[in-house]
Amino acid sequence: MNMFRTAALTTAAVGLTVVTIGAATAAPVTPAFLSASQLPAASTAWHADPVKPGTGDDFCTQGVAPEAASKHREFRTELDTGAQQTITVAATEAKAKALVTKLRASVESCLDRMKEQYPTIEGEAFHHGRVDVEEGANVYSIDTHDTEIGSSDIALYSVGRDGKALTVVRWSQLGELDGAPLDGFRKTTRTAVAKLY
């Protein structure tokens, strides 16, 4: 059972902001999503679904980012690897910064909440440091094992911000942390934040 895809899975969002380029010219700027080719390499090809409104389903970040200010995109492979990106655009940089703090706290407490809801789950969660891009991003892993079913799942999360826009990226598959593409996920995180503006 893949907890990160069957129970629910990621939050964040996208909206439109307007940047004034001159007295007579104003152009809407929409943060860009990752493409399938920008995800960590997998044993089968990645496929990207269309961008959809709202934050999508994610156990760890559900209900944190505002749905109306968010958009998300799901990614999948032919096997058991999946990913999701959500983008949220806050009204101000201060609100975006506060939302990043809430999202990071939600990811950091996710394993404890999961154990409470699913008593047969055990696991470990780690903070894998900061990625220096724009206002920064942080990378996490949550490694779980269901003692009743006998399945193991690994999920990588990152939360990053550029100005008023922030993104949450989640990668997950059956398996354990030692089989996860942590370096590749850091690169994906850097790209995701750089594409916000």
C-alpha cells in the first residue's frame, strides 16, 4: 500500500500575479510547472498530467495551502513511482513566507500523524538540508513500513519559495530511502523553484 498516493498526497498552489513592466505595459506572469523530463530518472518514462486547479491530494500537506490560490500537476511512470507538484501564489511575500513555514511543519510532523491514523505504520523521517535557490528550499524524506501488509514506501518532499510564489514537490515509490534518487530530487527541487518566476 503506497501511503503517499492512496491516503492522499501534496499541497501548494498557483495563481496569477501581474508585474508592471512600464507605464503602458503590464504582462501577467504565471509560475511554470516542472516538465516530465525534469524529474529524477526512473526505470520507465515519466508522464505529466495536465495542470489542474487546487492543491491535489497529499496526506502530509493536505489543508495547509489555500485551494483557490493553488494549482497542481501529477506525474506518473509505468511502474510504482509517482510525483506531484503544487504551486501557490500568496497575496504578499510575508504571507508566502508564513505559508512555507506551515508547510514545512506539516511535512515534519507527517510521520507522527500517519502513525496515529494507521497504527500498523512505522518509519523514519529526515531533513536533508537546504537547497540554495531564490529564497531557498528544504528537502525531506519519509520512509514507512506497514507491518500488517509488509509493504515499504519512500517519499521525498521539498518546499521552496521565490517571492510570493511557493512550491511543494513530492516524489514517492515502493521501497526504502537507500533506493531513492536524493541527489536527483535536489536537482528537481532547484529547477522547480527557479521556474516559479
